Amino acid sequence: MNYKKENKLRDFYILWSTQSLSQLGSSITAFALSLWLYDQTGSALSTAALRICTYAPYVIMSIFAGALTDRFSKKKTMLVCDTLAALCTLGVFVLYKTDMLVMWHLYAINAFSGLMNTVQQPASEVTMTLIVPKESYQKISGLNSLTRSLNSILHPLIATALYGLFGLDIVIAFDLITFAVAFVALAGFIRIPEKAREAKETTMEMVKEGLRFLRKTPMIFSLIIFLAGVNLVASAFDAVLPALILPNPKGGHGVLGIVTAFSGVAMVIGSLLISAMPKPKDRVRIVFVTMLISLGIENFILAFTREPVLWCIGQVIGWILVPVMAANLDVILRSSIPMELQGRVYACRNTFQFFTIPIGLFLGGAMVDNVCEPFMAGQAGSEILTTLFGSGKGSGAALMMFILGVAGTIHCVVFGRILKKYHYSDT
């Protein structure tokens, strides 16, 4: 091991490990709240609305958040945002303990917490670039993918267990403890170099500069729009999955937790693949091909099967290549965007790439509740449809999975023709 090189990554390792722990705590709370809300309402749309409220600030504020990131201290921005998000979690705890927690409280708190994440996320992205040598970009991308993968495995399992055994009390307590660990580590043990700009620009000028960069780099903008479509399908899938599994005779809370965890298992394997893979000749092609495989297979498997084992296999196929895509995209962005512009460009990226997530969550939930389930309920005598998608509650969700499979495949094939003309390699 090259000690000198590893020592340069000391701040990254501390930040990565403690922030990852805090993200795990937040994910556990979010999953447990989804279970609690579905128990209260039995509605896919009501549950999906939790995540809609979390992602909506990306659409409204993200494009300005990057300008704030480039203007203010990255460290202070992250500390303030994390603290306010933790206070939101504490507010949920107080409302729950006093038997005052209702649906609109969760929506409002999630919206504010999502706003804090909107500002914190580009600051975190730029911080990683500031504290990591360029030659380690692919390595840290792999580690970040590994963390997200482990989070995906652990959070549904832990949330299901803690919520089932102890309720929301212990779930929220764990979240607050992980926040405290991350806060102390960032405040006291990590030094983040700050690169001040010579000229004072207004927030709008900085936003326009980020947009100008994207307009002048069509390869990056095309990738962002491609992934916006991927996110539309994937977020609709997230809204549909509980409605498919929870009412199924072979489903339930525990099975949903296990099936969700298998996406994390797949991403761990995918993260290990990244470390073993040589640098690809064309990173743009990797981004496109991986998503075609993921969207073109998983949705169909879940649409046509009613066995938990096959659901888990579908999750593995759908998610194993996501870390490979994410690592290659990350290298393209970090290497192509000038350091002084990264905050505002990442924020513009967030707006364009993630604005489809709340739309997909709404469409997925609304289609299941208002279109697909009623349609399948009226087709009880149709042998073909019941053979393909089952019968009873959950069959409409299976139909929606099929629709998403078709939509995802078409999107990837159409965009593949656009992305063909772009190439990116490290040499």
C-alpha cells in the first residue's frame, strides 16, 4: 500500500464513513415511515407522496443551491443543513410520542428535510473533489457506490426489524445517534480547503454560468437528460413495488424488506465489479448499455412473477449494473467540469436529472391506485390477464410493472441513438 497516497485520503475516509452511517440512519427512518403510512392508508400514492415531498425541492431550489455552495463555506453549509434535517427527525419523534403525528406532518417535514439535502448535496459533491486527488476519482466512486449498496441492503432489513419490534421510537433514536457521530467528525476532524473566487458574483449570475456550461457541453447535458428518463421509470417502480408485494399472499413487510435489500446486494456486487474492471474505452457507452439492461429486464420479471425468489432475482438483475453506471458518470463529471464551477453545475445537474423523480413517484402511485388496480379488478374473468398479472389486490401493480418495462426499454433504445455520437475515455 502506498502510505503517502492513502494518507492524502484520510479526510475522505473519515467523511465517507461517518456520512455513510448518517445516511443509513436517515434511510432507515424513511423506510419505517413508509411502512407506518402504508399501514395507516393502504394507498400506494399516499406512501409515494412521502418521497415526492423529499424530491420536490430538487425541482424548485436545486439550481440555486449550487450557487450558494460555490459562494459559502462547504463545511459550514453541510453542518447547518445536517443539523436542520436532524431537527426535522426530532420533530417527527415528538409528534409520534404525543400521538399527534398525521399524514400532512410527514409531508411538510419531508419537504423541509429535502430542501436541506438540496443545499447539502452539491456541497458534499464539491467537498469530495477538493479532498481527493484526481487519480483516486474512480476509487472513491467505487467506495461511494459500495456505501449506497450496503445502505440499500441494510436499511430495509433494519427498518423492518426495528419498526416491527419496537415501533418508530428506536428507529428515530438510531437516526439521531448516527447524525451526532457524523456531525462531530465533520466539525472536529475534517479540514476542507476552500477556494475563494476573485470576483463577487450574484446568485443569478452563478446560476447562469452553470447553465451556460451545460449548454456548451452537449455530451454531459445529453447524459443528464437520458438519466432523467431513467429516473422517471425507476421512481415509478419504487412507488409500485410496495403495492405489488405488501398485499400479495406471499408478501408482507418482511418480504418487502428482503426484496428491497436484494437491490443492495446487487449493488455491492456491482461495486466490486468496478474495482476489478479496467478503465473502459468509452464511458458514455457504459452509461447507456448498463441502463438498457437494467430497465429492460427487471420490470418484466416482477410483472410476470408472483414468487419472492424471482422478485429477488429481478432486483439483482436490475441493480447490479447501477454502480458501474454511476462510477463512469462520476468520472466523466468530475474530470470534465472545472473545479470552480462544480457546485453550480452539479446543482443544475440535480434539477434536470432528478426533476422526474417526484413525477415518476406520483405517476406510479396514481396509476396503480386509480387505473391499473381498478382495471384488473374489472378483468377477473379474463384468463389471459389473470395468467399474466395475477388477480386481486396487487395485480394492478404487476400490470404497471409491465408498462414500466416497455417504457424503460423504448427510452433507452431511442436515447441510445443520440448518445452514440459521444465518446469519453480517460486517455
